[in-house]
Amino acid sequence: MNSRRVLVTGLSTYWGGRLAQALESHPEVEVIIGVDSEDPTRELERTEFVRVGTQHALLRRIVDAAEIDTVVDARLVVDSSTTTPRQAHENNVIGTMNILAACGGPNSSVRKLVFKSSAHFYGTEQDDPAFFTEQMGRPHPPRTPIERDILDAEAAVAEFAEQHPDTMVTVLRCANALGPEVRTSHRILFSLPVVPMILGFDPRYQFVHEDDVVAALAHGLRNDLPGIYNVAADGVLALSEVAGLLGKPYVPMLPPWGTGLAAGVWRRLGVAVPPEMLSQLRFGRGLDNRKLKASGFIYRYTTRETVIKLREHMRLDPILRGVREPYQYEREVEDFLRWSPHVRHGEEATGQRPQATEPVPPAPKPPAPAPEPEPVTPPVEHYDDLEAEEIISLLGSLEASDLEALLEYESGARARDSVTGAIEAVLARRATGSRP
């Protein structure tokens, strides 16, 4: 089926924003709606942003009102260094269940769900197979909270797929993503002057370029891909080879025993080494990517090319960092650029045919009620309880700015001639006395 009306959850995340940008270039996608509790972090042209979290009742209203046929869930937190275990659980498990509930209501228009998952589903252990296929389960119980969250989230998705056979469900298990923009613990680790390793271990690594992750998500929207698909580039590298391609020395500085304690010291020094990453620094992991390639997907980068691309970016980043201006979402500006009749679009502005269908402006909103004026507070405590004589006796102890504020307040509130006259007289005397 072709996805024409798409809802992207987690629009403020890196993957949600990148996917929305990619979908905007496809004219067959008529409607793109992004939801998140935070502002978008990427500039978008025709994606409509709705500030909402994962409350299933609100999401259900959006799905029904916009007649969404495809939902892409890109919110999954796979790096425990970015949040607390409790927040990660609420996002990964509770949030996923709420989104599934919004997609599976009675007479729902949703016919496709694409769920971005992680290779952390498989874990990393000493006796793992050389390459995990999609048919393999996890051979060992999860060791970290993030791994448990991913297992629980995928279990909820699998249950949804079983209960809603008319909805096509695609699960993409992504290997470690690497690239110029995406920020991960591995990306931070590779930015250090030396690449740390665990003494006695040189694990094999398989990456996927950030552009290929976005392309895989879009591939899942454009094609019918029921089931689970590994997303990982061709080839594996030993960690020492990765360091060599990056042009950095590698040093076995983490002990084989008590590695978690050593990582805690590193964390206090500002280097995040999450538990799920420690397992990879020991044993590594490989994914069989043949199933996704058999569906027609073509990777742009191998694992080796992905690392080389990162090296090129890291070499140029100090030069380009000062000229890049970060994007900041401004709702008023975005509304103007989208809906104002004075903004010229497409052929009218450039003489070229627009690439995508312009969204239909929403119905005009009723004017917002005028804000109530804030109550004016007197500059003197308990002023309204004082008699005129008491106020006049205090005037000599007040600064000129307080006297002016008091005069303004008295003129608007009580308007007693004796008080306003006394304040004006004190101000006049001070002004005269300050002249040379």
C-alpha cells in the first residue's frame, strides 16, 4: 500500500525530524503530521506540528480527524545515557502502548505501522552467533533496563500485529547508527583523543549510516514489509580497525573485571559509557541484513564507508562549527510561512513547478480572548491600609523612582489630592536641589 497520510511520532527527536524532512520531498505523501511534547529541532516546510505527548485519547483524535493511514513511531530511546531509567521506561513501554491504542481503535483508518526498534533486542554475549537473523530470539535474558524496555515494546507491537491483521506492521531493528549529526554514546566515544578499549577484548562492530536509517524508514512507508527487518550496513570491523580508520590510537584502559565501576569514574569525568555499550565493548554484535536488501533496499554506505565518512566530518567540523546556525522553532513564524496569503509559493515565487502539494490551510481559529490586565501592586507594602497623613510622612524616605511609581499608582487608584500634591512637591524639591 502507498502511504499518503502519515503521522510521525517523536517529531522533535533526530529520527522523527529527519524522516519528516525526507517525506516532504515525496509528492505522493499528501499529509505529514508530527507530534511531540517538545518543539521540532529541524526546519520543516509542510509538516504540521501538534504539541502532544503519547496520551492515547489525544492521539486517537488526531488519527481520526486527519484520517491517518500510516503511523511511524520513531521515539524509542536506545541510549540510556540520554535520560533516566524511569523516563526511558515511560517513553519506550508506556508510550508505545498508548500509541498502539491510538492506532487500533474501532474503525481506525490506520493501515500501516512502522516501528523503529534497535539491535539491542538481541543483546551481546560471548556465545552469540556471528550474525543475528530476524528469526532468532534473544538467547539470554536482558541485562540492562534499556534492553528490557526494547523487549517489552516489541512484545506490545507483536501483540498489536496479531490482534489487527488488517494493519501491516513493520519493525526495523537498527544497528549502531553513526554519522555527522546523530549524537550517540559511540559518537562521543570516537570523538575522544584516544579510543578506549577493554583489556583483552577487540570486539567486532557493525554500523549503519544515519542517512541509511532514514532511507530504511521511508522504504518501510513506500513498500509492504510485514514483519521484522534488520537495518545494518555490509561488513564488520574490529574496534581497533575503527580507531585506525578514524586516525586515532586505541588504548586498552578499561579493566576486564570491575568494568562498570571504571565506567562510573569515566561518567563523572563527562564521558558517558552506558551499560548496554559496555557489553558491546566486550563482545560486539553482527546483524544479517539480507532480508531488507531482498525487499529492494540498497544501502548507500558499508560499515567501513560509514566510519570514513565520520572521519571526514570530524576533520572539518572545527572549521564549519562557527558558521552553522542552529534551527529554532518559532510557531508564529512557521504559521506565517505556511498560511499567509502574502507568502509566494512554488511557480509564483521561483518560476518552477512546486515539488509537493501545498497543504490546505486549516479553518480560521476564533480570536483569542484579550489577556486580563495584571493587577497593579503599590510600591509600598500595605499601602492601601495607610491613611493620607501616614503616607505623606513616609515620602522623605523613598527614592525618586519609588516616588514616581507611587504617584502613578495613587493617581490611578485613590487620586487623593493631598497625597499626589505632597509627592509632586517632594519630587520638585529634589529636582531643584540636584541642579548645580
